[in-house]
Amino acid sequence: MGISRDSLGQIRNILRKLDNSIDSAREKRLKENEHRHNEAAENGASNGVESNGAGGANGLGRRAG
């Protein structure tokens, strides 16, 4: 006896929702990273802080973490 059509449909719906959730979280993360990068590009060049927040070559910037 195999999986019923109803069960298979429920599994597909769960996987579809999970996939959409992952895509949404990825899009949100990418937008936040882009926003941080743009802010750093505007502000960071003058204060030695790179866009990743790890600091410039002088080591005076924030530590990533």
C-alpha cells in the first residue's frame, strides 16, 4: 500500500510553503545586506569601516561577528 493522493497533496503543499518561506527569508536577507552595503558605501569610506563591518586596513573598525 502506497501513499494516498491526499497525503501526497498535503506533502506537496507543505514543501511548497517551506520553499516560499525560504525564498522570502533569502530575499529579506539580501535586501538587508544591500541596505547595509549602501550605508557603508556612503559612510564607511570616510571612517575606515568596510561594508562588511570588519574594519579598514588600520584595524580600527568594528569586528565582524
